[in-house]
Amino acid sequence: MVFQDPFSSLNPRMSVSDLIKESFDIHKVYKKEKDRDERVSEIMEVVGLSPRLVNSYPHELDGGRRQRVGIARAIALNPKCIVLDEPVSALDVSVQAQILNLLDRLQDEFKLTYLFIAHDLSVVKHVSDRIAVMYVGKMVELTDYKTIFKEPLHPYSRALISAIPTPNLKKKEERIILEGDVPSPINPGPGCRFYPRCRDRIDPVCKETEPEMREVKPGHFVACHRE
Ligand code: SF4
């Protein structure tokens, strides 16, 4: 797992070396310290951390390097899948690009599957093969990354995509402004969670019945009574 804020997710009392080797020690991966320390050096190189930082502490690193330590910890035990929870949202834009490129390279190199959680749609578009749109804790649409941007079917997905700024002055697309309240995730009520804000709602079915996720086209799933 890679967390959103690398500053609060790394133990401030542990050095870079300690942070990376912690998982080796917990899982008793190496019998000899020398082998373990060599592997720490290898992983630091893979994620682009200079060997001189091996004894540094999180507060001595900038945001990008801290997140590289978080990524190093995540790949240390050769996982098949990594959950990345908003891994670049706490970073400067220039550093975001570096971390995304690193994640891209590691995915190819180690044949990794990422579950990438994000709010920034430009980041989502850059990293994803398939995209699931969530609303108040429930998945409302799932399809491949091209289709979701070209042909979003759920009204919430359409509103999200309409909010992406376009650099083309001639191509003026309507921005969908959402009004209405967001229901409580603890007790969202019986109908569709998007009902109070949906311009396409159908009464009374949308208010009374929660829509099921259905495959409306091959590989394209939507939870909406309109589809
Ligand atoms: S189920 Fe109804 S309220 Fe919910 S998104 Fe679809 S049309 Fe809108």
C-alpha cells in the first residue's frame, strides 16, 4: 500500500534504511544482515533514491523523496498488486509527474497491478486501464479508460468529465453544475444515492429503488435506471 501523505505515513523516528527493511524483518526474509542491507540498496536504486540518503530521516527529505520511500516499502516484498491511495495529491505538480513516471516504469518492470485511488481525473486518465467511478461509497460506473472519457453513461460520471478544463477555445462543452445535497454515507436512503442531484432522475423508481450494477455494453457496467 502507498498512502496519500508520505510525511504522516512514515515513522519519523526511522531512517530510510529502517523503513525499507522493516518488512523484511517482520516476514523474516533474510537470515544475514548483509543480504538484507544489499537488498535495501537495490530497492533504493530502483525507486531513484540516492545511496547517500540511506541514514536520512523523513523530515530531512522533500515530498517526492518521501513518497519514493513509501513506494520502496510497498515493492519490497515483490507484491503482485499495490493499492495506491491518492499517491500524488500531496505533491507539487512537477514532482507528481516524476512519481507517476516512476510508478509507470515499476509497473512494467515488476508486472504490477495497481488499484489507484484518485480525485484528479487527469492523473486517473494517465495511469488507468480500467476506471471505476464511485459515488458516496458505491461504484456507479466501470469501463476502460477511453470509453469513460468518450462515452460516460452515468449522470455523475458525465458531470465529473464535463468539469475537466479543455484547452480548445472552439470546443465549448457544457459544464454540468451539480446542485442538491449529498446523502449520508451511513444512511443513504432506499433509492439511488445520486437522486437528489440528478438531472435525469425518473420518479418514483430512482427515489425508491437502488439501481443495480449492470453490464450495458461489453465490459461497460453502470448502476442507473436510465441505462
Ligand atoms: S438511477 Fe436515476 S437518479 Fe440515479 S443516476 Fe440514474 S437516472 Fe439519476
